[in-house]
Amino acid sequence: MLQLLIILVIIALVAGAMGFSGVASVAGGLAKVIFVLMLLGIGLMLLLAVMGLIIIF
């Protein structure tokens, strides 16, 4: 998921630099959504680990 986030940020930066504002805004929006989902997943894993329900490898 982190790889997809990095790829979308790079696409947004390159598209914005080349003047494709529509593509840049879509890629940036998707990167924001994936970032929030990733943070929620990490937070959930940490919460469950503190509660002792899962083992983090």
C-alpha cells in the first residue's frame, strides 16, 4: 500500500509540473485516501496489539 501511495504522489507531482492539473488532482486525491486508509490500518493494528489480540511480526 505504501508503494501505491508513493507512485501516486510521484504521478501527481509530475503531472502537476507538466500542466496536467486534472490528472494531478485525481492522483493527489487518491493518494490522500490511501494515506488515510493506511493510517487507520496501522492504528487498528497497534490498538489490537496493545489489547493482546494479535502478534505484530
